Amino acid sequence: MLSRKSVTAASAGFWMKSFGPLVVLSSLFCLTSGSSERDRVHDLMSRFPLIDGHNDLALQLRILHNNRLSQVDLYNLSKVSTDITRLHAGHVQAQMFAVYVLCGAQQKDAVRLTLEQIDVVRRMCSEYQDFELVTSAQGLRDSAMRRKIACLISVEGGHSIDSSLAALRMFYRLGVRSMSLTHTCNTPWAESSSKLYDVYRRQNDSLTAFGKAVVEEMNRVGMIVDLSHTSWDTASAALQHSKAPVIFSHSSSFSVCGHGRNVPDRLLLDLKQQRGLIMVNFHSNFVSCSDEANISHVADHFDHIKQVAGAESVGVGGDFDGAVNKVCSLRVTPCPKRPLSSPSTASLWAWRTCPSTPP
């Protein structure tokens, strides 16, 4: 049996070595306009490339094209926010692509549908030379050296494993390196932050014994535990139980915007102690608690999380092609109190802007 130390190393090794140097952000500021600022931004981004913690392009490929990659050009996609050209423009070195299936598939065909989504991400990342599927810390470093965009696969929602540790292990073998414990529906073993689906309600909103076994198995094989979409009690239990750092792949600060999908300060403090990461979401409703938001609202989340949990706990999880109301725009916004001085500034400025109207 693996010792606690070896179990921690298995999961934390990929996490800390891969993501630490690239997504640790020291602070967030708005930018003043001008060519000199733009030059400094691009210089910073060239030296500190970005990992984005969440992107739903695979879901849109299924909805719009039935996963038929022969029908699309990933360098120039319409009706979506993501393509290879925009990833390069945003200096994205690694993209975590979400593998998501609807909660209605739970206990039906969720596993098969998840396999189909894993398949489209694997094909996408092997058929285009700008992409490279990455499953290890060394692979991520090698991908950066080759100037490739590293593809990371993340299962969004524990309902995808159909309460089967064997399914979880097979997903790992297919390249999955993170999984969120829930989406907008509860599973028999973990609670969601959403009340959209009236399924598997319990008195205790925490993890069941099987839920803890899922976390343990993810730790053992080296799969990152993602707590975005979970209830606060489930997130707290997972933070306490996991032997390796966890992430919130696309969540923001509850103190800044009091939405149930966001993370309260007490959990941010637990996350700091556990050396985990919260990757700020660009969904307007989670950023400004309204249908409209701008870069200053996003900056408020970075500033608050930095103050509570430290700069080393902050990342970017844009939620492009999943969020209905995106922050428009992430272009330069005058804000003299937040001068350009850090990689995090560059991350938000150079990141892709969402179009004002669909093409």
C-alpha cells in the first residue's frame, strides 16, 4: 500500500511542477492605454505564458458540429470564442479543455457520452500541429519548449464516472488529469452548489464515504481534484480529505460577488493552507452578479483573492464557450490606481476578448 507521502507526491507532482510556474499570478491591475503599455504586456506574456483552467470548446463542437472535426477549421471558428488563432494571440501556453455531458445523462449514458467528448479533445489535439496533448509535468515543459499549446483534459462533473472508480481509472488512462466532483447536479456521493436538479438530496451536504474514496483514488493516480460547482460543505470536506493540492478551475470570490458558485473567504484560507489554486471565472454573473461586467470587475476578484489567500493562490479559468454572459471586453481600461507591473496584468490584457456580436 502506498504511504501518505507517496500518494501526495503522485498527485501533487503533476500539479505543483506543471501549473506553479505558469499560473501563479502576483496581482491584478487595470491597464492604461498606449503602445508602450501594450509592448510591456506582450513582453511579460512572452516570459510568463498562461494556463487557462477551463474552456468548453469541446461542448460547442458537439452542439454545433456533432464532433465532426472535418467540418471545421480550428484556426478560424465562428459562433464560438475559442480557436487556435485567438489562443496564440492570448499567449495561452496550456488550455484545460472541459469534457462535459448534461446532468440528465446521470445513471443513463453519461460514461459513453464522456468517452465521446474525451475522443473529440484527443482528436482535436492530435490533428492540429499547434496543439499537443499533455499528461505530465515533463510533457507540459516539453510542450512549452516546442512552442505548442498544451492540451489538458478535465472531466466536468462527477456524474460522468457513474459512481465507478474503475471508470475514473480508465478516464485517467485516456489522458484525463482533473475532474470536478459535481456540476449543477448532485451525485450520490457529493453535493452541488446548484439547486437546479432535485436529485440525491441529503441532510449532510458534505462528501459521503464513497465521495472520500473518489478523492483518495484521484490522489493515488495523480488526478487533480476540482471543486468548482461543488457546495461549500463538499468543498470543505474535500479540502480536508485530499492529500494533494486541489483547484477551483473556474470560480471567483464570494466576498466580491455573492453568487453561490463563488468561493467564500474561509475556503480561500483553507485553499491557501493546502497550497491549492482558484482560477478566476470570466462569467459576468459570477464576476459582477449581473449580466454585464468588465475587466475592472475581474480585477476586483484578483485583488481580493490575493489579499486573502496570497498571489500564489490565484489563476485564470476563463470559462470561454461555457459561460453564457462573458466579460466584454477584456480590452485596456483606464485605471490609474492599478498600474501595469506584473505578469497577472498582462494575462488579463493579452487574453482573448469576446466579440461584441457573434460573427
